[in-house]
Amino acid sequence: MKNFNYSDENIYDRDILIAIPSMVIAVATLFLPRELASVTIALDGILALLIGGSITILITWMIVKLASRFPQQSFLTYTSLLINKPIAVLLTCFFIWYGILVVSYEVRAIATISHLYLFDKTPIEVIALNFLLVVVYAVSGSRSAIFRLNALFFPIIILIAMFVTILSFRFVVIDNIYPILQTDVKGYIEATKKSVISLSGYGQIGFLLFYISLIRNPVKTPGKAVFGMSSVIGINLLIYTMCITVFGNLATSNLMFPTIELARTVEFPGGFFNRFESLFFVVWTIAIFTTSVIAFDAAVMGLQSLLPKVNKLKFVFFLSPCIYFLSSLPKHSPEVGDAGRLIGTYGLTLTVTVTIILWIIYIVRK
Amino acid sequence: MKAGDIMKRRSETTRSTAQKQSNKQESAKQEFPIEIESSLDKNIESIKQMLGDPQDLVIRELTVGANNIKGAMVYISGLIDKELVNNNILKTIQMNLKHFDTDPLDNICQEVIAITDINKVTTLDKVSYAILSGSTAFYLEGYTTVLVMGAAGGESRSIEEPPSEALLRGPREGFVEKIDTNMALVRRDIRDPNLRFKTYEVGRRSKQKVVVCYVDGIVDPALVEEINRRLKSIDTDYAMDSGQIEQWIEDSFLSPFPQMNDTERPDRVSTSLLAGKVAILVEGTPFAIVAPTTIADALSSMEDYNHRWLTGTIIRFLRYLSAFIAMFLPSLYIALVSYHPEMLPTHLVFSIAASREGVPFPSVVEALAMAITFELLHEAGVRLPKLIGSTIGIVGGLVIGEAAVSAGVVSPIMVIITALTAIASFTTPQYSVALAFRTIRFVFMIAAAVFGLYGIILVYIMVNIHLVNLKSFGVPYSVPFGPVFFKDWKDMVIRAPIMMLTRRPAYMKTNDEKSKDKDVHSS
């Protein structure tokens, strides 16, 4: 009968595989090459990306493994089981706050970038509001539908990323990869830190602590999650390498959004489109959208676990104005960037700390 | 006692509305348990009175056997097969001149009448229902039982090629209005003893037969259960087409997308049944409905399976492309011309600008006007009688093609776009899906007018949100793309070689996963 259970909120293992790239790939991917290029020499960022990627995979695995030890239990339930109820509530609140911050940031970021690349006359507020409304529409639907949505959009994101990479092969300058391994240790550490923040989607993988509870039988889930995370690292590696080899380290570190600029160099075969970057960014909107939806939904999910009796829609309609307000706080794009860094640090610290603490308590209690 | 009654009523009021309705219907049936009387004249009088003594009600009185018992045959002239009634009922009774030693009615029923479908009924409403559905009733003096003989006939359409889903290669048979013929057409395709036909009665006054059709052992029993539950909730006087049944039992009435396939083709029904789906045949319409359906079904045609896989796949891709054009092309034109002209190649921008010179409207107005004109022409072409229909083509071609351009109202490039969109929207094999695409196209155009490409992508995201939230009988509409069923992609994204299509769709959760005969599956 599970076919017809309309409140069926269960998801499959492979949904997590797709959900990880969906929530991690977003605005950060657009400027990660700049962040890496600014602290490393030539193509050395690859090393940092690989180290950072391994760390991120480890974190992801820890999160999923931990959460899958408590199948079909919400974050609140198993945290109160491991520690106690008040701290569990506090941690849930941290994650809710984090979810709200992430949505606000993404909404604001998309408005800023659209303003930059698509239309310069339309007010940022209007662009942001429209985007937020679509996010609200998605969140008010069923939760498993969000995962189906990710599955629909994931191939599009991969395709457009591949497309940009393949078409920019023509412009590769091999000399740009030299000198090899000349960065000092400090640079590597800095770059690794930045790549972990970016690859973990500003710490968004922490939301997996919430979502694993939707899987009925999460036995294979950690493996799938690692696989999903690897695909993110693969995409970032590709984009970073292309950016450096096409633009060179110096240019990359000075470009606002190197990935979009990479799309700008691309010439669409057949001459149908000029300015491919507009199209690229429009499609990338989908990636930013899935990220925002998952963050929003995670916040709603946290609230639902705190107040199980309240209707989900009430949370959505309560949170949306708050998010809109928060998204309008930064005055200009450098402030948006600062806000992003703050949120990233907060999110990653929260995720890593909570995971490690819970693991320690779990091992001790066992 | 009174308290007990009240309790009873209370418990009744707390029941769900669906239950109430079914109770109501049952009680309505039991309201007239008028028994057949033993006097023939009184019986005939009462059936006349019940039907209002219509002109086409034939009452043929006769005497039976050597005993000379009075009897009467009652039927409605247009609904019966005259030859059958004359030869196999009337003649046989008249020719039979023996003395009935035992019960004459039993004797007639078992030995005399040469018709297989024969029943005994005892109440007036059953007799009238039988007469109204084309049976012949046989009364005998002194009996409170009536023989009801199924000899329905009358005029009906012969089996023709389905006009709404023509194929170049494939069977040319289509369903007709008679449900028995339709059931036979399906039976001819699937000679499986597990093929099941479950009959329901729909329509308070029309009392139509609705037949739910599935293959036991393949289908998920829960699906049959659910369809059963929904069919029982139908409360209408008369359903003139399966489209009305569809609207009664669909999941979301707000969606522009059809949540069931409608088809005139028995082969489509048969392949769907073997894929674990359920078909619903409705009396009086050649359109069967197949549930559940997904967005991928909407773009596949039966013909894909009849050609070799490579051509089948390419044609399928062509259809995906045309669906894309049908939905996006006018809105892309609006967005590119009015918001992002820099995205087009320079010489194309110049030629567009040159062709738009003198056009007094912005591109949105131009595009909307042309799109609406086209829809008008299309609608007029459907409504007009076939003979005049061709004039619409000429008028439309002139209006859209020549006059509008030379009058400087629209640009030639807009004409190309409108024509391309129109052609593309007709490649969708399912008309109901093509309608949905046409509707959504206008939303895209308005979004493009307001926000350019950004608006298009936002609406595209919204359509996707709608699709993932939509379900057709519990199956997500976006299957097999989301949730991902990679195994099903070989028959959705591409049309893999027929030897590889040995499994029934995974999302259907069929009981019997592998189609043993390696037959084509999934519609």
C-alpha cells in the first residue's frame, strides 16, 4: 500500500547521492577558483582542492554514518537521546538559524549576480522577491518532492558544467600551469580551508543530519553520500583547472566570478548564442535554487521537529518575510561576500563541531 | 427505542460523504422493490406506465405451446437486434407446440429459446433496466418471474482507424462506442487467462458500464484497490465520455497536465496493461483511459516500438526537441529581442531589427497576437465542418503569412516563429498533453515579457515543482527522472533495442518484474 500513502515522505539512498551536489553546488562554485587562485601559485590549488575534498568527504561520511545509526529518527530525537533535550533543542535552533541565513544569502547572491549579468535596470529587491517566491512554492510542496526536483535538475547542472568545460578547451594555455608546486605551506592551508568551506556548501552538508531520517533503511547511504560528494569535487576540480589554464592564475584571482567568465569565453558552436555567460548563469540559477530550497526546507524541518503540531505552511509563511528582510541587509556586493564568508564559517563550524561531539558521545555511550 | 434511533442517525451523519452517497444509492435502489405480479395484463400495464408508454416500446403478445398460455415479449425497437429476436426468440416460441408437463417458464428458458444470455428477474425495476439496455423481456401469464434475454443490437459504428492517434506503422484498429467490442479488442491482443475485466456502473440515470481492465499477477493490487475506491466516489447523472470519468478520479484538478492517458488504440491499452497499468473502458466512448501515467509517457508514441530502435530513438529525440520548441520558442524570442539582444549573433540581431522595422508593437504584443491568432485558427479548424475546414487553412495561411507581414503589423521572423511553434506543438502524440503545453507556453511568454530569461527560468522551475508534486494514482508524475529509476531510462530517454526491454517499468512496482515473452512494454 505504500504506493498510495500520500503523506509518504520517504526517500531513497540514491536521492541523497543527488541531493548532496544539489545543495552544495551553488554560488560558491562560481568564485571558488578566485579564492583558490588568490592564495596559491599557478595550478597548485588542485592539491588544496584534493586535500579539502578528502576532508569534506570524511565529514560527509561521518555525518551520514552517524545519522544512519538512528534510522527514521529526527535530529532532535537522537541528539536528545545522546546528550539531553535542552541541548538538542539548542542545536536544532542553531541549524534552523543557519538554514535561514543560507537562504537569505543565496537569494541575495542571485539577485546581485543577475543584476550584474542579466539586467542592470531591474531593482535587486524585485529579482530577489521573485526568486524567493518560487523557493517558497517549492518548500510548501511535499518534502519528498524536493528530492524528486533535485533529481530532475541534477542532469541539467552537470550538462551545463560539462558544456562549459569542453567548449573552453580551445582556449587552454598550457604555460599557465607552471610553475608547479611553488606555493608555501601557509598558502596551502589557507586554500584548503577555503575549499573545505566551499565544497561543504558553506557547511550545508550538516543538513544531512536532518534528512537521513527520511530514508527507510539507510544501510548503503554513507557510500552513496561519499559518491555524491566526490562528484562535487570532480566538478569543482574541472572548473578550477579550466579557469586557471584559460585565464592564468593572476587573471583568475582578479575576476569576480571566474566560472561565469569562463562561460563568457566560450563560443557557442554554430553562432546561435553570443554571450554564453548569460545563458550559463540562467541555468546556474537552478543550482542556486535547489540549494536555497534544501536550506529553507531544513529550517522548516527543524521547526517542525520542535513544534510538531503546527502546520508546515505556517512555518514557511512565517520564515519567508524574515528571509527576505535578512537578504536585503547587505548594502553592496562586497558586503554580500563578507556575509557569505561569515555564514560559511558559522555553518562549517556548527556542522563539524556537532558531528564530532555527537560521534564522541556515541562512541563513549556505546 | 427513540434513543436508539437517534444514536443510529448520529452514527450515520458521522460517516464520510462517499459512504453516504453509496448508501443513498443503495436505498434508492431498494425503494421500488415492486414485485412482478402474476397477471400478465397488470404487468404490461405497469411496465408501460413506468416507461411512459413510449412509441418505440414493442409489446408482442403470443400464446405458448399447446397449453395456450398467454405470454408477451417486451422490448424497445431501436435497441435490439431484430433478426436475433425474430429468429431465436419469437420463432422458436411460436414453433414450439408441445404440452408442457413441467414448469412451462423453466422449459422455455432451458429448451426453447436459442439465446445464451438469459436471466430470470422478479422485480419491475430490473425488468425496466434490462429493457432499457436493449434486452427483451418475456412475460408469461401466471408467473411472477420474467425472462430477460440479452439480444441487444441496433446501429453502431464499425471498427475504424483511430483518427486522433494515427500511425504509419501499427495496427489500424481503434476502439468504438460499444464496450463489448472494446473489451473484445483488448482480449484479442492479450490471450492471458489472468486478464481481468471488473465492471462498475456509473451515472445515476445513464447507468453506464465502466470496465476496469488489468492483468492479474502483473498489476499492483493496491492500484486496483485505489481505482476501485475512486470510481465508487463518482456521482453524476451521465458521463458522455471517459474524459468526465477521468476528471472525477484524477489526483489534482488544478493541474494543466492530464494525469491519465486517453487513447483510442487497443494496442496502447494492451501494452500498458502488460506494463502493470490499469485501463478503464467506458460505455459509449471510443476513448479508454490508462492510469497511472508519467510525463515521459506523454511524449512517447506506439510507433516508436514498431520501428527499429535507432530510428525510434531519433524520432523520440525529435519529439523532445519539438516539445521544447512548442513551449519555449516564442518566449525565448521575446526575451532575447527585448532584454538580451546582445546574446544573439550580430548579423542575426541586424536582420531581426531590420525585419522589425516599421512594426508598431513591442515583441511581446507581436508574439501574443500571433499566438492567439494561431490558437483561433486552430480552434476554428476543429469546430468547422470538414468541408469548410480547408478554407481555414487558406485564410489562415494568407492572414498569418502574407497580409500581416505586408501590412507591417508583424515581422516576418515572428511568422516563422509562430509557424515553427505550431508545427512543433502538433508532434506531441497525446492531444491532452499538447493542450497543456500550449497553455504553459503563454505563461512562459508573459514571464519572458516581464523578466526576460530570468523569468523563463523561474517559470520553468515552477513547472518542474508542479510536476514533482503531481501524482498519478500515487506514482510521481516526474518518474523515472525523479525519483530516478535508471533501469527505466532505456525506455524513456532513449528507446533501447527491443531485446533489452525485458523488464516492466520499475516504478510501477509490478508483481511480475520480467515480461517473459520479451515483449515490448510501457506505453
